[in-house]
Amino acid sequence: VALTQLRVIGARLGLETIVARGDDARLNFRAGAAPRLARLTVAMDEVQFAAEVRRTQPLVLRLQRLGGIDLLAGLVRALSRAAAEPS
């Protein structure tokens, strides 16, 4: 279920691929995608993930789970928040 949610949410954010292994993940965005980095950063902090920009064009982020909930649940929660329309 989490993988399906990640595909749907990821498509809204412009994600091309998500690779998750252990407590680490890599998010590869499509060329031309312009995710809101400030929103992504806040969302990742809330689920206790450290984010490192590996490349800027196209954007590639490396995430490391520091604690809190498991990796897939944290990704779903953080990416859902980042994709939500501002209130």
C-alpha cells in the first residue's frame, strides 16, 4: 500500500524514481520538475529524516532516517505534506 501511495504522491511532486533500502532513500526528480525545497525540508524534518542534495539538475536527494517512524511510512507522510496545497 505504501508503495502505491508513494507512486501517486511522487507523480504530483515530479518524482521519477524512489529507491529505498534500510534507513536510506534516494529521490530522483524528473528534469524540469520544480519541487518546493522549503516544504520538502520541513516535511523531512518532521519525520526525522536528514536530506542531502546530491545533484541540483535534475534534483536528486539522499535521505537518511534518523529515528521516528519507519522509512516507507515516513516517506508517505513527508511527501504527502510536501505535495499538499498551502492553506
